[in-house]
Amino acid sequence: MGIEYKIRFSVPATYSDANVRKKLPPSFDEKVKAESYSYALEPDGFYFLDTLANINTSSLAFRRLVDEALLHSESVEVIEL
């Protein structure tokens, strides 16, 4: 359970998320023994799941994914699924 988002942007054909993956905080929260968030690269952008286990960690990850999307597209659309 959590909140799902789509971070939609024009994903370049040769795009790899390897660099942004290095910038993201660890998704596993040791204090609560659960994943704080998860994400996936999809053809139209990032899928993001905030599990609500650690709002600070998931917020930081979300922001970094939006920033990454803006590096590759003039506009980004965020949709709650």
C-alpha cells in the first residue's frame, strides 16, 4: 500500500537510469525494516511508489527523479495514479 505516481517526460531512446540510480537514497529503511519507495523506468517516464514508510527518504527520491526528468525534457507531468 502507498501512493503511486507517474513522472511523465520524453524519455530519450538511448536513456539509461544508471546515473540517477546512483543519486537516489537507499530505498530500504533499516528503522522500520521496509522499503520507503520503489521506482521503475518505463517508456513514458518513471513509475514511482511511495510506500509511506519514510516520508523524508521517499520525498528526496521523488525530487531527484523529477530533477532527472527535467534534464531530458522541457516539461514534466506528475500524475497520481
